[in-house]
Amino acid sequence: MKFLKTKLTIALLATGLCFSAVAADITVAYDSDPVTLDPHEQLSGGVIQMSHMLFDPLVRFDKQFNFEPRLAEKWERIDDTTFRFTLRKGVKFHSGNTMTADDVVWTFNRLKKSGDYKAIFSPYKELKKIDDYTVEIISSKPYPLVLQTATYIFPMDSKFYSGEIDGKDKSRIVKHGSSFASTHVSGTGPFIVTSREQGIKVVFERFDDYWDTASPGNVDKLTLVPIKENATRVAALLSGDVDLIHPVAPNDQKRVIKTKNINLTTVSGTRIITLQMNQNSNEALKDVRVRQAIVYAINNEAIVKKIMKGFGTAAGQQSPAGYAGHDESLVPRYDLKKARALMKEAGYEKGFKLTMMAPNNRYVNDAQIAQASASMLAKIGIKVDLKTMPKAQYWPEFDLCSADMMMIGWHADTEDSANFSEFLTMTRNKETGKGAYNCGHYANPKMDALVNKANAETDPSKRAEMLKEVERILYNDAAFVPLHWQDLAWGAKSNLQVAPIVNALNFPYFGDLVVK
């Protein structure tokens, strides 16, 4: 029987009658909507959030960063390079097809072709089928992060995505373009997409044949609307027009807390917000003294205090506390006098010009942070031509490394600090995918070798020391400008049980959301 809708629930409550299987129809406002329905097109928070709604991974993290079985019921290490997953039986795709090992192998092979994902899966030689419900993933050498990478294997419906349409391969991956996979979906997840208007709304409805019948979730319909402006987004929540919002900007959190029947849920985050310095587009940025001067000139502790209202932690490195590789000695280093001295030493006492780009709806207060950074650089004679733009326009520009300085935030996909370097600071390599988001064009063979060595080290203490050395190299080279680790905040009507489904990864498990 189809779940009852919210208005009927209210009527039943008024008469003293209620059923446990009541369902909800809710509206969620984010600062932007997913740019694609293809889980392999872009490695971004918005796409992965969407993937957890429309697909299911083999395993996923719980709130304590332990591994929870999803489409893989169990797993075991067979030897140093072989890991076996036993798949769940009876799982249906939205198309009605049954998920088997063939779909997992097909998905893995597609992931290896994705420009954004190939670096994550580069340690593996193959994923092979043992039988219809058993697969083995085989690495080239011992690899410590198999389960972490398995959280990004969202099996796709190989039959649905195979073949051609209009003379084009249905499975092709098109970055920032229209393809069959970017506009059509058949996953195993708790929701299907019933309508989608890019930039206006996406409507999700509960998948009737969803395998996880034990899930407590009772959301039958979820409408996602993008509201870019922080004030407008929180106003929509407080007026009752939407049921849940993310993010809640630091300036708005007190209003949310003080409003009756509205709750604020916060989580300490591990996403680093940085500025990259493009050594290929601006000759001055090749000089380590100039890069160091820029790091010394930007007062990231003041940014956290004044712009973020304390809702973040100023960073001196990539790795947050608690990650292997975090070095307590690598602290923020604002020193305007030191910055000016370095500029003079490098021959730029009178400064120079550079261009900067940043999104204005991807990270909390991203445009304001960029503006503040530009103003701080003016104090050492660097004149900044700043452009900010919506996320949908920003990422194509970022992929082209279109400015001398570009903002990017990164949450470690594997909850491991090596992942930061693999994507943000390793030498760019199209074949392996390493350095795919390194618009600083920073290249240090010693650091590259250390990251690769760490990723083959299964002894946690030895691996941590290697990753600490990576952070020290980046710190001394001023490979990028570390700003802060961004905290997370959701605002919701009090009848939404938000705390159990949100996490530091910022991938809410909406399939498990309970609305009372």
C-alpha cells in the first residue's frame, strides 16, 4: 500500500489515529542543485549527494566513519592484493532489472575511464566476477584503502546504460555536456527522479521496489530546489516554504536557533577550503618566495572569525586533526611584515597583478572569502582582478585553470589525507588522473613519490609519517593557500529527524530520513 501523505497524517493525528507507515512530502533547499545525473561525470559533493539518493554504494561510512554494508553484504581480504565482496541478492534497479556481479564489473570499468575518478581507482588492476553475486577487486600492489574506495562504487544498471541512442553510446561520460547518462538514470537507490529542471527543481519519489525494507525512512517525495542566496534560503525555511536547508550561513544560525519549531544541526567538517596559485599562467607564482608571501599575507584566522563567525577552523595544511598525516606544527602563519619582506626579496616590492576566480554558491561564504583574500593581497602590492560566479559556470572555468588564483574546497573522498594530494597537489597526469584538480600546476617529484609510497604501505604508523612529510613539503613550498576546514550546518523543521542522517562527509542519507 502506498504511504499516506503528510496532510492525511495531520488529520489522523487530530483524531487520535496514526500508523507507523506514514510518509512525508518534503522540500529541501540547497545552495545549488546537482549538475548531472551521471555519478561518474564529476567528483563533487553535489553529485555524490545525489548518488546516495539514486544509487547505493557497495559499502558506506556511518557517522563514526565505520563501514556499513550496502550492496555488498560482506567482504574479506583474500591476500595482499585481493579483496572479495559478496553482493546482496534480489536488488532491483529502477528499470526493473536485477543487479548482479556483471553490473558491478561494468561500473568499475566505467569508473576507470572517468577523468575525475581514475585517480581513486588507479591502484587497481581489475575487478572480476567470481559468480553472479561475488566479485574480487585486485590491486597492483598492497593497498590499504580498499573499503574507502568501495564507498564510491555505486553499481549502475549495465543493461539500461548499454547500446546507442541517436547514434551515440549511452554509457559515454561527457563532462559539462548533455549525454544519455547525464539526463537518464537507473540505480538501486531509495529514490527515482520524476522530473528535473536544471537550476529550478528536481523531484524525487520513493522507489517502490527499494531493497532496504529495514530503512526507517518515510520520505515518499522530496523536491530539491536551489536557492543561491543565504538570506533567501533561510527565509524560505523560517516562513515554512521549505522543510530543510543546507547550508545555514554563519550569520543566519542564531536566527534559526531562536525560531520555534526549527532546529539547527551542526557537524565539524573536514573539507579544506584553499586558493591555488597557477604557476603556468603567472610567472611570479613560480617563485616560492612569492607563494610564501601570499600565504603570509592572507589572515585566514581573521576570515574564520569575521566572515565565518567561528564556523570553521583556520588551516595551515591539508590534513585536519585526526587524519593520518596531520602535523600539529604546521599552523596558520599570517605575518604581513614577513610577507612584504619576501615580496621585496623576490623582486616584487612594487607588487604585480593577478586574476582570481571563485564560486559564489559552492562553499559557505565563498565569494566573501575571495573578496577578503583579494583585499589582504592588496596590502602587499598585489592587485587582484576577482571574478565570482555560480558553481555551474565556475567548474568549466576551473577545469581550464582560467585564472592565476582559483578557489577549491576538498573533502577527502577516502577519509584519508593522501587523497588531498592525489587530486590537489600531485603533478598533473591525464593518464593516471593524479593532480586532476591541481590548477596550481605545482609539481614536486619527491612529494609524488612519497604519496605513492604511502599508498602502498599497510603499516598505519609508517604511512602516517610519510604523509606528515608530504604536508611539510607542501607547507615549505607554499604549494597552495590553506584557508580553513569548513563546518557544516543544516536547518530543518523540528519534525524532521535530521541528526541521524547527516555526517561530516556532507552526504545526507535521505533514504533513511524520518519525518514525524
